[in-house]
Amino acid sequence: NAGVTQTPKFQVLKTGQSMTLQCAQDMNHEYMSWYRQDPGMGLRLIHYSVGAGITDQGEVPNGYNVSRSTTEDFPLRLLSAAPSQTSVYFCASSDYGRQGADGYGYTFGSGTRLTVV
Amino acid sequence: QQQVKQSPQSLIVQKGGISIINCAYENTAFDYFPWYQQFPGKGPALLIAIRPDVSEKKEGRFTISFNKSAKQFSLHIMDSQPGDSATYFCAAVSSGNTPLVFGKGTRLSVIA
């Protein structure tokens, strides 16, 4: 089925460990982004990309790294995990206007629940 | 500075009642206003969206009302059902390659 696939669904890390959260979409969307969701804080943008080879920082980029080598994939790297990074992470993609009036609609993945101990 | 302010944080509505969630924005460059619905354990999903050239958009039991002069928009859920219990996010974006800005969400509970 077409959509956004995130792996893994659950992960427990020790403080200081590094890991990569994977995100892949098969809709040929140019725009991809990463959000974290914490209780009472809504969805906060970490990094985003408007196309292969182009990335930019969002609201809460510290401690995270991204790259976009292909249209399909947008991995999020935690360089040295901290307890403050315990959260649910969502990847989203969009056709950003090419579909007409609703082209800015995001398609979200099902999320990765990360716990840092 | 929060660009999209959403209220209330939580809402309890009787089955069959009307659920109303409000959002306000500051950036007059915003020209697309979607609402997302999120069930527990799932990612948000696009529910309905509006552009500022119309004052209202209706899809089934869901209606967006838009007041451009007041810079406010709201989601109305008519005949609310227990299956509507979810977290709802409003959002806004301006044309071009800029990210969506989300409100902080409203947790809706529809009780029988």
C-alpha cells in the first residue's frame, strides 16, 4: 500500500547511544519532514526536506541529524541519545501544491516510540 | 512564538452533540488551513482543509468555518459519535516550500 513507512515502531536506547530512525515513502513526494510529539506540546518540527539533497532545520533540531540522498528516504539520526529525546517520532511527506487545492496535505507514518533510559 | 493557537486542550461532548474546536493565527501569509485527526497509537491523518477564499467548507459531519478578518478558523463536528474520540490538530501554511505549523491539539472525548 502506498504511504509513509517508519521503522522501527518501538525502540529503547541507553543514554549516549546513537541510532537511525528510518522513513520511506512511495508516493514520489518532494517534501518530507520529521516531527516529535510530546504530551501537551503538540507536533514539533525537527527537520524537513524539500527535495533530494536539500534539508533544513525546524523548531527543535538539536541532537538530531538528517540527510536526503533519494526522494524516497529521509532518515533521522540521533547522535548521542538523551532522556529528553524520549518521545514519539513521526515522519510525514507531501506533494506540496502539485495536487491542487489539497496538495499541502501531509501523509504521516505510524510513528516510532522511542524511550531513552 | 506560537503561530497557531488552538483551544480547548480537551473537550468532552455527549453523543449526538456538536464539538467545536477553535484556532487563531497571526501570519497573514498563511493560505491553507488543514485539520488532522489522530487516534491513539496512529499518525495524524488529514481530515478536512480550507483556503481563505471561502468562509466555510463541509464534508459530511465535519465543517470548517473561516473568519479571515479575525484570523480565526474552527472545526465543527455535528452529531458527534464515540468513534470521533481522538486528538484533533489545526494547522496552517503559506504557499511555497514552508512547513506546516500545527496547533497543540485538542483531545476530544465523545461519551454516550
